[in-house]
Amino acid sequence: MTYALPELSRVGTVELLDHDRRPGTATGPAAPGSLLLLHGFGDDKTGLRPIGDALCPAGCVAVYPSLRAHGASPAPKWGYSPLDFAADVQRILDPVPGPLHVIGYSYGALVAAVLGVALGPRRISSVVLLDQSFERIPDRYEADEWAEASFLKWHYDYRHLLDALDGLAIPVLSVVARQSTVVPEAERARLLARAQSGGLFSCVLTDGTHQSFLKHSAIEIIAEFYGRTMETCT
């Protein structure tokens, strides 16, 4: 199975994300279509590959970008908001069959939510958010090499993205670790309450820490979400 290069690869001045596209091979419970998997800070395109291998069915494709400044992707001096990251991903998606089911971990989950709102339900069929806060927590800001990203993450409230995804009728699953250092306990309670209020948002608490998702502990939870809410692969 081969796929064309992104259309913007013809423009020599555009630096595109390094990414892989792998044909689906899942034989058990799987996603009902192609997948886009977005890693968190400090990782690269290989970080969520076991999840994609487990959930992407034959006849579909899993897309694994290395986000900007990660892996072999370009590292500009500025532009580390979730909007910048989402635009990077959009630039590589034109040759990928869709609609896509997006899975994002940590900061990649925030990017996944932005992408779902920006591209809408004709391009994005569902969004899975693995252990990411969407509320404003300015005390978390860190003035390190990721200072811009840290500021643009923690100083803004992104709960409206969840509202927008619901308004677009895009199913969303939020999976939060019980020992998470990223999603505060009070926010977890609000996420669970949101899930009980109707709509297409669901939330599951799972044992472990923020890092547990790198061991791909959420595969069964995601597969169950797809089984509940999605149709067969098209």
C-alpha cells in the first residue's frame, strides 16, 4: 500500500513534519477507519506506534507525525502554541484517506482537539484525549526551553474546544490516569460530570500515572470506545 506525498512537499520553502504512514494490520477490536496519532512533548512519531498497530485495521492507514522540534521535524525558534502544531499536522494530511480518528497523548491531545475543531466532522470522525488538562492552571508555567509552549498551554482555558467538538457531533473520549500529575483531581471530577451531562463526550479514569500511557495501557479502553460509538471501516 503506497500513498502520495503531501501536496505542499512540492514547495521547497515549506518545512513539513517528518511522519510515517503505515498500513493497518489489527486483527482484534479496532478503529473503524484510519488513525492519526499525536505524541506528547519529549517523544516522537514512534511513541504511540503500538497503539496504532493494535487499533488500525487492514485497509486503513495509521499516520504518525513527529511534532515540531521533535524527532527529525523542523524546530523553529517560535510557534509552539497548539494552533501552530495543529497547522503543521494539517499540512501533511491531504493525501491521507479519511475521515480520520485522532488519538493524542499529553500535549498531543490538546493538538488533537484543536485539529478536530479546525477540520470538522467531514475530516475528523472522533478524538481520543489521553491524560491532558484543558483548564487554565498558570502555576504550572515553566520558563525553560519550552517556555512559549508552557505559557500558551497553562495560561489559557481550552474547555471551549470540548464544547465545540460536541457541537460538531464529533465523539470524544478523555482517558485520565488516577495518579496523573497533569490533570488535577478537581478537573477530573468536572470531566466525569461533563460525560454524564449527555452529548458525545465520555471520560474514563484508569489506574496508573501520566507516563503509563507510554506503556499503551489505554488500548482496550479506546477499542471499547470505538465499539460503542463508531461504525465499520469505510
